[in-house]
Amino acid sequence: MATGAIRQERWAESVDPSWLSVAERMADEIHAAPHEDSLSGSPQSWPGYVMKRARLRKAARRLHDLLATAGSDAEMISEAPLTTADGKLQGRPDLIVRDFAETWVVDYKTGSVMDGDGFTPRAIYVRQLQLYALLEQANTGRWPTQGFLVPLNGPVVEVRIDPNVATELGEQALGAIESFNSVVPATQPAAPGPEACRYCPSTTSCAAFWEACDASCEEPLATAAGVVRSAVRTAIGGVSLVLNVQVGSLESETIVVRNVSLTDHPLAAGIQAGDEIALVKLHRIPRSEEFALPAWGSLAIWAPAK
């Protein structure tokens, strides 16, 4: 999208290379930390690969047809962060189309965009477009005239942007933020647990989480924190670690974490023996007592070596 290839006459020729590039990048991540036997081969062997690629091509065609109705000089802004002047509201629309006459807000969805009746777009998606429109107005001074939901499966759905509705939704959002801040001025008591914490981005720095984390958490949330015994660069550009475990869900006193990706976890580049670190969402490598830290895992350096 950022290259504008989707608008070209030969747009279809760019879809498969882009799809394959993403699939191969995902395969590299999965192979570095295997967790699904069904995904151990090439992307073309994954379940549903052909169907998903076909759905993507159809969605790309619908997007191409939609953008063909915009002016030839229309500017396309893909995934650019937008914020209000005070910084209290912010968002990242999938696509903004700016023409001399009008502006569109476009959002992609992997699932259905319609309510159960099949005729009305889901209210949550409509609100999202209206708020994106508010952010666009705050940044350019001009209100978008139309919003579009582009699902992976199904026709493009048009949503009329209403400045009054968008402004009201923005005021409601600000009111909710102010209300929240007024009643929670300080850190709130934690209620840690495997289910509550497995999707939390703050686990590596949450004292309550580490105090509660024990062997019962390992199945959904394998974690370990302790002192690095060794950190060695690997031939494929990662870092392998030997960790003396002090707290966490793993009962082993020492663990090996193989080939931590510096792309996914850039902090790993600076790890050295003696550092105190925390690792969350480790994955036990099949048929091995060693671990990997996948892209969706977390790493933090608690204290550097003395």
C-alpha cells in the first residue's frame, strides 16, 4: 500500500510477492520457536494457505476498484499516526486518501464488518472511523467526507462521516479518560494470574506478577527471571542465553534460551553475563529441555552486571 502499487493497472502482480514476503517472515519466526507441528513446513503447506491467499486477492481487487474512483492525484497515507493537539486522543488509520475535493478514511478488517442483521455495519467499527475522521480533522483542518470498511471477505462497506457525531464521540472519549484518571490517581492493587496476565504488556516490570508466578503458570505462561550466566551471539544473528533462574514459572535452576532474535527483541543485543533479566512467554523447544523467545514474547533487563 505504501508504494501505491494497489492503484496501478497491473496491481495484481504485486499481491503475490507481498503475500509471500509476509508469509516467509512469519515462517522464519515460527521456525525459530516451533510451536505448531502443522506450521513446521513451508508457508504453502500451512492449513488454509490457498484459501486465505485467494481471499486476500479478492479483498485487494475490491480495494483497487475503490481507489480507482479517487482522483488520479489523490495522496494515500498508510498507517500514519494521528493525534489531537493535546495528545490525549491518538490513532493509526489503515489508510487516509486525501484528494483536492474530499478525504476518505479506510480501515481493513479480517472478519465480518456487519451486524447480525447483515445490513448494518458494526457500531464499534463505525465509531472507530468517526474517531479517525476527528483525528484527521485535527491534523489537517479538513473533515473526511466518507469512511470505508474493507473486509477480507465481503464487499466494501461505506460509512458516512458526520462531524457532529465524530466530535461527540471525541468528547465522550476525553470524558472517559478524565473520569478514569480522577478515580485512579495511583497504582491499583494487582490481581495476577495466568489468564489475567498472559496478554498484559507489563508483566516483565510488574512486581505482583513475579511474586505470584509459580510452576502452576508454566503451561499458559512460561516465564523466568534471574542472572545471565552467558550471552553468545549466534551464527544467524541472534543471541543465545544461559540463565540462572531465580523466579518464574520454570522449576529448572538453569535454562538455555536459543537464538533470541535481535529484530524482535533488540534489547538482547546488549545483554551480558551478570545482567539480571526477565523473560515472559518462553516456548519450550519440542523434544528438548531448551527454550526459545518468540516474537510475541517479552524481554526486560532489570539490572546490568555490576
